[in-house]
Amino acid sequence: MQTLDIEAHFLASHGYVQLDMMEEAHAELDALRDVPDAAAPLTLCRIGLLTYEGRWQEAATHAANLCALERDVPDHFLLAAEIQRTLGAP
């Protein structure tokens, strides 16, 4: 899959969110599930979508996966901590 195709799916997902078409937004992200180059950006977008929907527990799972995927990116750990704080974890 070309970079342009990946970007098109991200943009389409964002557009669906703006139209409050959440199922379609998830479907656009699902289309990128098997694209290795999209793993981290896909996970970040998925977390954003889940938090927008108030699905914090699922977002926490994806945030933990993101931390494992890119251990050298401090912002991922900050995001995971913020989600845990929202969930009320100590």
C-alpha cells in the first residue's frame, strides 16, 4: 500500500468523525490494520477515536500497545498515563 493510500484512510476516518459516523471511521482505520508502516500512527488515531467516544478502557489497552510498539517515545507514555488518570487508576 502506498503512503498516499494510508493518508487517504486517515483523512477519511477523520472526515467520518466530523460527520459523527463512528462505525465508518473505525472501518477506515481497520483497513490499515495489516500495514506495518502504519502501526504507530494507526494506534494513535485509534486512541483518539476511542477517547472521543468515551471508550477509555479500550483506549488504555491501545495506549499500552503503543508504548510497547515504540518504547523510545516519551509522549506515548504520557498519553497512557493521562488515559489511566481519566479512568481513575492510582
